[in-house]
Amino acid sequence: KYTQQKDCSACTRVFEIILYSFISPFIWKIRDNYATQLGRDSVRSDFPSFMFIYGVSKSGKTTLFEVLERLLGNNSQPMSYEVVSKYLYDYFYSNNLMPLLVDEIPENFMTSRSQKLGERLIKTVSNDIKGKHPVMIGASNSDRFSIPPQVQRRVSFIKVSNTFEQTEESQSRLN
């Protein structure tokens, strides 16, 4: 109702993000059951532990994260990439099942040479982690991710680019 373009497909993408966040505490179990059922650990990556939301600035990604935090019962703000990047790898080895909502992921995240970021992080979590672990839902203002094919199949990407009207009524409705 309060977006610049009256586009129903934008609503379905936002709904998909909400559904993914609700099912995220169970993704580890889905991955484990699927691997057991097929008898191959390598199939865990068929169920992505990463979702990246990208699009233009002011398209509601941060607002969506704030709403997701409330829907999931958290009173905290989404994590800033700058703050969480040095601990991101460690989160996946905790028993935390709440999704990691990470905002402002930089364009160069995928090309990072770090053992604990980008392609290596995604491959490690997708292929090697068994048992309880969280998923990561990240947001970026960039749509210029350089993503190798071997990483693309391990990540879900959703474009959100329908900017919100900045009015008192829209802000009131959000609150």
C-alpha cells in the first residue's frame, strides 16, 4: 500500500523472506533428515543456509529486518555487518537457532579471501556443518555481487527494490 510502485510480485518476495525466517530454526533439521534419507552428506547444500536480500537504498530492507526481529520475538535491532563480520563464522558453530539478520553487507563479501567470510564461509556451512546451526539472512544495497557458480546454488537471492513512500501515514502504519 505504501510503496512507490504498486507491484504484487514485490509482496510475494517479502512474504518469501518472512516465511524463510519463520522456518529458519528448522532448516538444520531439514538438512540433516534429507542427508540421512539420501545417505549422502553432500546434499545438505540443497537447502540454503543463506539468503541475501539486495536492492536499491530505501526499498525497505532494513525496515523488513526490524519487522522480522519483532515477529521472531526479538526486541533487538538487526546486526550491522561491520560489527558482526569478525564473529560471523563462530555464530554458525553455536547452537543458536535464531536467524542471523545481518544488514549492510558490502559488495565485496563474496570475493573475500578470509577463511571465515564470503565463499569459504558459505561452502563450509553448506557442506560441513551438521547438527544445530542458524541461517543467515543478509541485506545489501548492492546488486553487483560477484558470485561464482559453485556458491550461487548454496544461496537464495531475493531482490527487493520497491521504495517506500516516506509519509506520516506510512510510518504510523508500520509502527
